[in-house]
Amino acid sequence: MDMLKGDQIAEADLTEWRKLAQGLHARYLVDDFGAGVRFVQAVGEAGDALGHHPSVSIGSGHVDLKLVSADAVYRDDEGTEHVVEWVTRLDVDLARRITEIAADHGIAADPTSVSVIELGLDTARSATIAPVWAVLLTGDAAAQGHGSPGDEIRDATGRVPNLWFGDADGHATSRQRFHVEVYVAPEVAEQRIAAAVAAGGTIVDDSDAPSLTVIADQDGNTGVVCVDASAAAGD
């Protein structure tokens, strides 16, 4: 099934879900663990009907859900097809059904609280170093390029954050190569950035804002606040 572009996801108007990194994410607030289990059971039954299921995490007072298709089809500029992990129409359909289930259970969503952490490593030799990181992070060499047309490291079980590789030329002086990517809902990005600045951080690059805003701490270490603005409803 074809992957959906940002504008197609935005048109779906999934008010309780946010597109972060590769998938759709939602948090639902529950009174207790039992309520969370009953909600997840209903979600599982809906997934059985569609032949597709979300990743689920039950915490104290909340249920976190992630929807992504492992067999989405991406076509590059030459028309070559790649199988990637991304949002498809199946994910959108199940997201809508889960929203209905939540309403039936009297469960409210908290879409502004969702977030995803990924790791970035700048290198000019991703193909050379990726095998090391694949087995180091996941214990599985097949994690290199899993669900991606590149060398990105993705653990199929979701135990560790994804590691992607950014372009980097040789540098005479040492510099930070690892950084953290923090994906947040579009409506909270400005507040998150302001809070980081208030805590002593500095905006060092906002040329790609609101999609990417690079923040440095007092020691010069950088992290990036990421927003998928193209998939936001109303954009």
C-alpha cells in the first residue's frame, strides 16, 4: 500500500492523533490499569477486523498508541519502489476507528503530550559504520536499512530509538556528531523551544523552522525539536 504524504495525512483530520517521525501517535487518558486494558482489548478487536494493529504501551493513567505500516511503498524520483515503514491508508482507517472506540469508552485523548525520540549521527561514511551500530544497538545486522531505503538503524521490536545518519564532510577540529531528535506535536513546539531557552539553551539554527529548530545547551551540545508541519490539520 502506498505511503501517505503529509498533506494526505492532514486531510484525514485525525484530531486525536499526531504524525511524529514515521508514524501516527496518540495518548489516551484512563482512570486505572483495568480501564486501559479494556480499551486496548477493544482496539485489538478492531485491529483484528482490519488485519492491522498498533504498538501499545500502558502507563500510569494513560495508553500510548503508535500506528505505522511496515510495508508502505515509497517511490523515489526515478520511480523505483522501496518498501518502508510509514503511514498508509490502513493506519488512517484504524486511527479513526480507535477514536470511535475511545469515545465509546468515555476516554479522552491528550494529543499534545505525544513525543518521539530519535538519534542522529553525522557522518560521511554511513554505509561503512552502520553495521557496527546495527548490532551494537539491536544485536541484529538486519536492523540496518530496516524500513528505510537508506542505512538508518531501526529495531523491529521498538526497544531502542531509531538512529539515522546525516551528511557530514571531514572536519579538522572535533565537533559533536551525535544529537537527539525530539519529535513533538506542532502546537507545543513553540512552548518546548521557549522552555529550553528559558532553562539556559540557545537557538543556534531555526532556518528550517518550524520543521527543525536546533537548540544548544550551555556546553554547546545540540538537540533538535522536530515537527511534521506538513501533516498537521489546517496546514
